[in-house]
Amino acid sequence: MVTTDSELSALPNLGKTLTDKLKLAGIDSPDNLRQMGSEKAFLKLSTIDKHACLNMLYALEGAIQGIRWHSLSQERKSELKLFYNMTTR
């Protein structure tokens, strides 16, 4: 699937709700998301969404990699889970 800079919702895992939240957080394009990375994007999202969760972090990483979050490597999931636990306590 080919995306343009304004087509966040065309990325895997990013539906309308998450796309809207990303835009509210100032992340308005796939390139912007890729440059920021999933961890920084998650931190920005968590400032506007008190319900930001681990699955949201996985979804962001999957979007960056161009895959469904379920297909993330176990190693990457473990890294993200550690990051999540360190930043949400």
C-alpha cells in the first residue's frame, strides 16, 4: 500500500481514532511518525490520552515497520513492554 505524507490511517494498525490522536499530538504524517519512532510518539500520545496502553505502543511500532502489531518480533515486543513499564509507573 502506497501512502502519502498525510495518510496516517493507511498505515497498518492506525484506524481513525488513533490517527486523530496522533494528529492532536502533532504527528501528522507517516514520515513524521517514522522519524519520531514509536517510543517518542507514545510519550506524546500519553500526554493527551490518559488511556494510552501497551497495545497502542505496539500498534505504533507495527505502523512504523509496515506490519500488523501481532507480527512484531518477540524481542521488539519485550523492549517495548519494558519501555512501557518504565514510563507508566
